[in-house]
Amino acid sequence: MFLPDFNAAHIESYFDNDFAVIMEVFKITDENLQDDLNEIQKAFENKDFHSLKSGIHKIKPVFVIAGLTETEQEVNGFYILCLRSSLFEEISNEYTELRPKLIRAKSLIHEQSNLFQSYPEKYL
């Protein structure tokens, strides 16, 4: 049902096995996450520490809901680093390491959403 990277038990429990809702959440997340990632990247490139931190805070729940628990932990760790840091330079390397993981998570969400949309009768 779910690609191996997803915590299926978490997703099913979180949504009480309501696959219509799960499919809709993945579709909406797939449609909107790229814009959020673009805003975060723009904030990073502009060294806009406040917007970067705010953008990371905004996407934290996405990975919980999507069942990408490893990504959620990494995003949360980066957010905590942002809270503890006062200078952009203190978080720059960590963001550079996080960025490919965010892109991969977005790709996984897209792939899972496409699976749901391709065979909806299999999940409902």
C-alpha cells in the first residue's frame, strides 16, 4: 500500500484507516509542498534567517502527517538548531545537508500520491 520509506502504521493510525482522507491529504501535500520548499530555498539564498526558520516551522507537520518520520526528525532537529542560533552562518551547513532530504521527501510524497491516484479502487 505504502512505499517502504513511509511509516504505514503511523499513517493508518493517524487517519484511522480512512484511505479517502489519506489519499486527499497526499494529493494536497503533493500539490503544495514544492511551493513551500521553494520559499525556504529562496530564504536561504537571501540569507533571510527569519523566513527560513518560519518556513521550516511551517513544513514540520507535513512529514508527521505523511508518515515520513525520519525526515520529520531531521526537520525538527534543524528547526531546533534555528531556535538556538542567532546567526545565519551557524545553520548554513546543516541546511545544505537537509535540502536534498527535503527534495527526496517531496519526491516520495509525489510518488505515493500518484500511486493512490492511479489505482484509487485498490485503496478504497
